[in-house]
Amino acid sequence: MDVVEIDGSYGEGGGQILRTALALSAIRAVPIRVVRIRARRRNPGLAAQHLATVRACAAIVDAEVSGASLGSTELFFRPRRPPRAGRYAFDIGAARRGGSAGAATLLLQTVLLALAFADGASEVEVRGGTHVPWSPPFDYLESVWADALREMGLRTELELARPGWYPAGGGRVRARVTGPVAFRPLVRTERGLLRSVRGYALSSKLAPHVLDRMARTCIDTLAPLGVPVRIERQRPDASSPGAALTLVAQYDGGRAGFSALGERGLPAEEVARRACADLIAFHATEAAVDPHLADQLLLPCALASGPSRFTTSERTMHLVTNAWLLGRLGAASVGISPTERGAYEVRIEPS
């Protein structure tokens, strides 16, 4: 089979191109060469998170790999067997001297999709950052992403064993997935009524009142929505201090998620207000899928047995980039068009 060359600088030019390409290469046995990896980032090339993801995918399909080193801007990846079920453990911190808080959730998303096509059940543990910038926090992954994929047929269970905050990392997430999966098409064009909002407020090595302040701010800010708002508060141990809030809006037609991370000097109330503001802005639209989930749904929809459709509130660069990549890899044609109600309809036609 001919090697497909992928320009890693296209569109948003980040790690998403690499992860999607690796997952699809592993599933479809398509050899790939990715050039100009993460060219639009301040530090281009493979960071610890991306290198760990390459190694994880390679282990699942016994891939022939070259260019797998920190800072590398070009990678060759050729699977030598289909995804193999088993027990796997991946440590992002081991990919770089001194460790890393690279996103464990992004690595987990990538390998779970590949293992969904293995013959049997797999167990995966990933060590790294579980609530870190520029990645879905674990609570979003479990409550929104995995929930949508279960609707499509994915059989998986996720567990947060220990949170990992920036910069120390050290978190652990576990997952079980049973394959092979025949993905069903997804149709989410009408979201229906908002029924409730559930929040997941976490803090480690911080005063207990941090969680109380986040919860109180959420309840007060979201009161005008007129639905029950329940905030689950957790104070798990971790390697370093940290705080996060994820809000999950339950609509008739599915869930939407919105998150904010604590920062040094940022009041707990402001963390809550940021997550609430994103939820309220989304609720003001007619969209059924939040803008973070939209680009993450494209690959599963490309693997489905028929065409999928959904509406989302934003035409993000991540969405546009993933749509281009699926076409480049011959996996699906993706159309994104504005609706009359101020949202965007996304149509995925598997090839």
C-alpha cells in the first residue's frame, strides 16, 4: 500500500493531526508519513505527549516507526498487524527526562479508538496529566465524549485513579474497551430541552472552601436556566496542587460539556464563571453538539456504517482541520455549512 504523506502544518497545525492520523493508520493499516509536525506551535515537533502516543499506537499494531524522538518534525508509521487486544500501560512522563504533564486523555482517546477494532477486551492505563490546558479533562472525556461514543456502539468504561495537574503530572486514568465495534452513525441535529446541569469540581492540596466557592458560583450563575444544578465536589490526592471544574448540560438529545482550570492567582469564583459563561453561550444557540466535541466526533463518524449528521455552535479550526485530514486519508468526506439558526451542520459520509 502506498504511503500517505500528511502535512502537519495544515490548519491549526497542532497535535490533533498526528493523533487522528495515527489512529486511522492503526485501524485501516495505512502507512503514513507526517511532515512538519506541530509546525504552528511555539515548540514544533513531537513533545512528550505526542511521542508517548506514537509509542502507544506502535505497540498496539507492532508498527515500523522512524522519526519517533522528542522534537522530531517528521514521522513514518507503518502498521504490521491489526490492533491487538491486551493489557497496556503507557507513561507520558517516561517520554521525557524529568517527566511530563502531557495530556493522558488525548493519548487515551487515540488508543481506545484503535483498540475498539481489536478482537476482544483490552485494559489500558495511562499516566500523565488528567486536567491540563489544551486538552479535555477526564470528567469531560468520561461524561461527554465517551457517552456520545457509547451511543455509537463503543463498549468502554473509564476511571480516574488519580488526577494529574500541571506541571507535575503523575495522574492515572484507566479504561476498558471491548472490540470489535461496529460503529453506528450519529444523528444529533435537534438537542431538545435542557433538563439538568451536573458539575464535577475537583481540587487537590487546596483549602476545602475552594470547592464550595466554585459550587456556589455555579449554582447562582446558572439559576436563570431554570433547571436543577448539582455540583459534585471531590478532593483527591495528587502530586501537585490543582483545581478544575467541568459542567455537563443534559439535553433531551445528548450532553454538552464545558470546563475551566484553576490557575495560580485566579479566584475559584472566576474558574466557575468561565465554565458557566461557555455553557450559557452554547445554550443561546440551537446547536446539539458543543464545539469541543464536534471535531472529536469526526473520526468515529468516519468509521461508522453510514452517514452521520450533527449541528454544532462553532466552525472551529480543529473541526476544519480534522475534516480536511479525513479527506486526505480517504476515510470520509465532510461538509460543514451554516444553518438558518446560527449554528453549523456537519455531515460525514464514510468512504
